[in-house]
Amino acid sequence: MRKVAFIINPVSGFGRKSLLDRRISRFFNPLNGWEATCYRTVGANDAFQAAQRFKEEQFDLVVAVGGDGTVNQVAQALVHSAVPMGIIPTGSGNGLARHLKIPLSVRRSIELILNGKITT
């Protein structure tokens, strides 16, 4: 069973994030070989601290769900580690996701994480 953590910034961008847990669990569940943890940030620098904790707990994958600020914090915690990072862009600009050609659709970005290749 592979462990994946989703670090969700509930206030980034537009739209509702209340259904994200359910959408994530459709793809990342024990039947598909995944043990998923969804963590919602609550304040400044929270995404960084959560990502560090998931790295220390040896998660197989950490996914930033938010905008460029959330992605930046998660990336800073995981840089120079063996833990890959995924991105589900839900911010207002999503500059890095656009640059990396990550789909802005939640469903399509999840599919990319499941089927994509790891790039350093």
C-alpha cells in the first residue's frame, strides 16, 4: 500500500474545496493500492510544516492542492528528498502549474499524477 498525503489550502483561489476529499478518494483508495491522507492548512507556513512531517513519516507522495504559495511551501519542504510532489492547481493564478502544463481541472490533474512520470 502506497501512502499519499494531500495538503489542501481551503482558501486558495476560487470555488469550493469541500468536495475534494471525496473526489480524491475515488482515485486514491485501498482498492487502487493507495492509503490517502487529506490535510487542510490552517495558517501561514502550515503547508511547509505538514509536508516536512509527511516526508519524515516516509509518505510515498505528497500533493500540493492550492495555488503557487501552497506549491512553494510544499516544494521547499521536499526539495533534495526522495519524496515526489504532485500538484493539483486550485489557486487563482497557478503560474507554476501552467508553466509545467499541469491540467487546471482537478480530475485531469489527478489522472496526471496517477499516470504521469516523475520529473526532477
